[in-house]
Amino acid sequence: MYGRSGCHLCDDMRDALADLAGELQFSLETRDIDSNPTWHEQYGLKIPVLMAGEIEICHFHLDPVALRTHFSANA
């Protein structure tokens, strides 16, 4: 998940993902866009952005349907 410190939408998505991590069996890696100019340029106004590798699952708010669809398609 790409985000930044102090972003309430990022906190909300991280909390929602924590609730689903056990069920869907994934681990969450967070990346602070302010630590990398490329990430900042790419995602600056779009955060949080949930990615699975190079695939964007959703941004701004967690889309649990899109997340479940990703996991079921890649099972």
C-alpha cells in the first residue's frame, strides 16, 4: 500500500486491510510516498493506493470486492 504518514484515508485502509489479512492470508507492506520522489510523483494525489505487485487493486478507499476478486483470480 502506497501512502503517507498523517493520511487519515491511509490509516482507514490499513485498518480495514488488517481485518482481512487473516482471512485472505496476505501480509501488508506499506510504502511512504514521501520517501521516494518517483512514488510521490506517481501516487501523490491518489493515496492510499493498494497494489498487488504491479496491479492496482483500488485507491482512496478499500474495495473489498476488488481485493477478494484479485485473490480468487490468483489462487
